[in-house]
Amino acid sequence: MATRAVTRASVGDGTTRAVPPRARAGAVRRVRASERVVMLTSWCDGTTRARRGRTVTRATATTARVGERAGALSQVLSGITVSLAMVPESLAFTFVAGVSPIVGLHAAALMGLCTALLGAQPGVISGAAGATAVVFAPLVASHGVEYLFAAVTLVGAMQCACGAARLGKFIRLVPQPCMIGFVNGLAIVIGMSQLETFSGLSGSSLATTAGLTALTMALIRIIPKLSFVPKAIPAPLLAIASCATLTNALKISTKTVGDVAPVSGSLPSLHLPNVPLTFETLTVIAPYALSVAAVGLIETLLTQQLVDDVTEKRTATHTECIAQGVGNLVNGAFGAMGGCAMIGQSMINVNSGGRTRVAGVTCALAILSYVSFGASFIERIPMAALTGTMLCLVLDIFDWTSFSRIQKIPKTDAVVLALVTGVTVATNLAVAVFAGVVLSALGFAWKSSQRIIVSRSEIRGVNNSEALCELSGPLFFGSVQSFTEKLDPRNESANRVILDFAQSKVWDSSALTAIDELSDKYRSLGKKLTLRGLSPDCTKLLTRAGDLVEIDVDADPVYAIGMDYDTRQLEGTTEALAGTNRQLTLAEEKALKRQYNQ
């Protein structure tokens, strides 16, 4: 009985103890069985007896398998949801570019498939984007669709080269106000594009479309709050299905996907661009390709950063660049219009639970299925349902705190935020981001230029002929004027002026030129200018300037004690320090050796 009590106590408190040798074999078997119960039920509550332990284990494993199936199901449903939202967008962008609708659908499928398989961030969805369609429209109008395919191929090569060179890392230079302005601008653009659904409608048709749109938006908000709806089913997908079922069951007359453009067609096939392989062709397509490559990468990398923030997972930018490049190369080889990441569809994917490559692959395969055999189904979906889904997305991604934030952040950041938002709506994303980055850089340069400070003091010595000017703050093109204004060679009483850069730094050639001109002014007045306290990188910058800068650079001073050390004294110094036998540190040993060498 004592052994059993000990055994029960050891199992209950989670520790392991040896069973006494005199314990019966049955007790040992019970101990081992109990240990198995603890190990098996530790995944649940740890309080189940042996007979129920195996049952709980099987239930736990079954639950894990069900969870995995539910996770995979969630990814598949998320991909289907995104594909439904991509179809009308792709069709609309083909009208902008002036190409056949099937070209846009092929581009959405091929771009989505390539980036889903090769991209760094699985949550990013790529397809035929409006930013690229706008740029390609003049090329199609002037030279035809074959030149479009050639330009898309060149875009892919450029983007692969950017990825191989790891240029994607420079996206980190985009400041936060630019990012917020980018998201807000695209939200406005997406919202304005949805108004096309209501164009040309009036009376009962307009009321029906508006009512179905409002119903879809209401369902997307309400469905997640219903406890009986499985969480694996995305709310937008269920809302679209409900709206489509309602309109088809009640024979409600409303605008559908089939009314926008036919979806049926064939699967993509190899179609190399039929253009002359000449330098003239390159000069025609290169400007468009360069613009689309820049716009596509900027939108892709900003979308990647946004999805990274949502998923709390940092991914490699150069990998995403290469994936985009491969996608456009495949598009050019298969006669599609190319594209880039789409922030709207990416956010729908992430908000619907899409986190893995399964969602992106499912989206691409679903679009191909619509084209090949599912056209009759997809063409019956009301446009109002898809419009309601996109309008809900607009409300979600627009940063509504921007209005209150503008009053709290610096004025420069507020102007950048408003500028990027406005330019994104008025022109395109690349121009907006470049404008925001340039304005942010100018603001930073102006603020930094105001931080240059010169503190002058006289060094007492023979005839008081030296003055020490201590600088703090960066010396670069923006602060050069303030720097020269704070030093007046004509009114300087000292014959030698020492500029101490211990708290400053020489940043660029403008600073070198300013120092050189200041040295000439002192020299013309019979005075000397010396630099002191330069950091190693500043000294390197001055050395690279060669003869441009004619000044004396004081090396870091080395102070020596007024006595000579011989080798025995140097070796015996350890015993002289505080009367102990401790070993010298590396810094102390170097200092003593330096003094001895002098």
C-alpha cells in the first residue's frame, strides 16, 4: 500500500521516481501504465485515467487531422474568394489596355500561379493590374498587341535583374507617411473604380444594384459574428454566393459578370512575341518596359510590406522581385498582358485567412477553370456582389486615423501623406512614391542642416595664437552655408584655428569643398586651419579627395609619460599596479607598448 501511495503521488506531481525493488510486478505495470497516461493526456488536461487515455489520444490526433483539413479548406476557400474578385478587375483592365478580355484573364492566372509558387510572401496575390495596364495602353494603340507581349517579356527580365541585384532592399527607404498615402490612395482608386458598376443605370435597375451591393456589404459584416457559420468559410465568399443564389432564384434582373465581357476561352498556350528582333524594336518597347517594371516592383514591394505587417512575418524582397520577373516572362511567352501584385486582392486573401501558397495556387487554378469550363457559372454572378466585396475592402484598408494623425505628426510628414495620396489618385503609384520620397528626403536634409553648431574657445598659450572651434552636427550640402556663416576668418584673432570634428561628421563632397574654401580664406589672411578629431570614415573621405583639400589633419593624440621604459620594466609592470599580480588588459598593454616605442 505504501508503494502504491508513493506511485500515485509521483504520477500526480509530474515527477518520476524509481519503484522500490520489493514492489510487485503488478505495481510496476500500473506505474508504467500511469506514466503512459500522463504522457498521452498531457496534450489535453493531464487528468484522464489509463482506460480513457488511449481514447483521448485518438480524439486528440483526430482533432489535429480535422484542424489540418480545416486549415487547408480555409486556404482553398480563400483562393476561390480572391478569384471571384479578380475576374471583373482583370476584365476591366483589359479594356484600359485595349486588349482582348481573355488576355487579362490569362495574365491573372499565370501571374498568380508563378508568384504563388516562387514568391517570398504567400499572402500576396498578383495579376493583371491597373497600374501596368495604364502604361501599356499607348503602346498597344500605336504598335499592336504583339509589341505588348514583347514589352512584358522585357519587364520580366528587368525585374529578375533587380531581384538578382537585391535592389528590393531599397524599399525600406520609403517612409511611413508614403506607405500610408500609398494605401489610402489605392483605396480611393479602388473605390472609384467600383462606381463603374452603377454607370448607365437608373430607376429600378439602379435601386436593385445598390440594394444588392448593400446586402453583400451587410452580410460580410454580419457573417463573422454568427456562431453557427464555420470559421473556415470566408465571409466574402459566403456573401457572394448568397447574393448570386438570391438573384438567380428570384430571377432578379441585374448586371452580371457576363454583361461586362465573356469569360469563356481556352487555356494559355505558348505564343512568342511576333516582333522584329531589331534595335528599333527595343527602342520602342524599352521606355514602356522600364516604367512598368518600376511601377510593378514598387506596388509589389509596398503590398508585400503591408501583408508582412498583417501576418507579422518578414519576407525577402529580392525573392519577390524575382518571382514577379518570372511571372512576367511567362506572361510574355504565353501571350498575356503581365501585371504585378494587387493590394486589393492580397488584402481579401489575408483577411479571408489565406496564409499559404495553397490560396494563391487555388486562385490561379480557379481562374483557369472559369476560362475553360466554368464560364457559364461565373458569368451569372451579379456585379453588385463583387462591388460590395471591394467596397468593404476599401473601408478596411483606408487608414481612417490619417485625419487625426495629420494634426499630431510633423508638418513635413503630413504634407508627404497628403501628397502621395493625391498623386496616386491623379497619376500613378510610381510618381506618387518618388514624389513622397524626394519630399521626405528634402525635409530630412533641411532639419539636419539646422543642427550644425560651432562653439569657439581660445587655447591659452604663447600669445594666445590658437582658437578651438568645436563642431556638432552633420556637415553636408544642406548645412554648408550655416557652417561657413558661423566661421569668420577676417575677424579671427588667432593665427591658428583648430576645427574639432569629434561631435560632427563630414558627409559628402560639398562639405569637403566648403572646408577647402575655408582653408583658402584663412591661408590668404596668413592663418592656418587644422582639422582634429575626425572619425576613420571621415579621414578616408578626405584621403579620397586627393589634392582637393589642402589642410593639415591632426592625428589622434598619443600621450606619453615623461620617462622611458625598458623591457624588464614593461614586463614587471603587472606587479607594480596596485601592489597586485593581476595581468594587464589588452588595452593597457597596447598603451604601455606605444609609450615604450616612443
